[in-house]
Amino acid sequence: LDKTIKVTFDANTAPDLPWDFKPVQREIEVKIGETVQIEFEAKNLSKKPTTGQAVFNVTPMAAGAYFNKVQCFCFTETTLQPGEDMKMPVVFFVDPEIVKAVETKGINTLTLSYTFYARQPSKPVAALTVKPAETDNKL
């Protein structure tokens, strides 16, 4: 579409995660339907490796169904080493149907907000111990 919408970005961390986390850009103007990439950055401020996972929300809530993430750091947990910083991309588009829906008419700005929460790193699934097959002693 030739119509644009402003998307603002918000970043938060839970109190138990010692990270500095922020969007590289606070806002962008995007063409509705166009796929774009933006970045957030995080830095581990602690002296030990820490792992976090981000959850997101889109406001206004009625517009959330039209905000589509193609790639996002929120899909997996992230581990940062002491002092490590990392750029984290998000690839998204705003569905053109947003301009047709009654509940989203007049919305000119969306906010994508992330909060990172501390997590224990996932452990691999334990391997199964397979016993040797018992021989069939039936005659």
C-alpha cells in the first residue's frame, strides 16, 4: 500500500536480569505491507553468563493481529557472556488488512514492546538408555 504507519519500539528488562536492553531506533515510518528489519541491542552488565527470553506485545491491542514478525530474537532464548553485547534483529510487516478492519481504522501508530526475563539455559533432552534386546527363549 502507499499508506504508511509509524511503529515505535520499547525495551524493558525484568529486575533479575542484569542487562542493558534498548532499540537501536526508537521509531520508524513503514509502508503498510512492506517487510522491514530493525534491531535491538542488549549488553550483559554482570560478571557471569546470563540467559534471557523476551516476550512482546503490540499496542493498541486491536492492531496486534496485524503485526507479523517473520524473524525475532523472541523466538528463542539468548545467552550473553560477561560484558557481551549483541545486536538482535526483528523482521516484520504490518498486514494491509489493518486499513480495512473497523477496529483499527484511524490507528496511525503501533508500539512494539519487549521485556526480557531471566531464564535458566535450556538443557538438551536427556538421551534414552536403550537396553540390549532380550533374546526370545521360547521354543
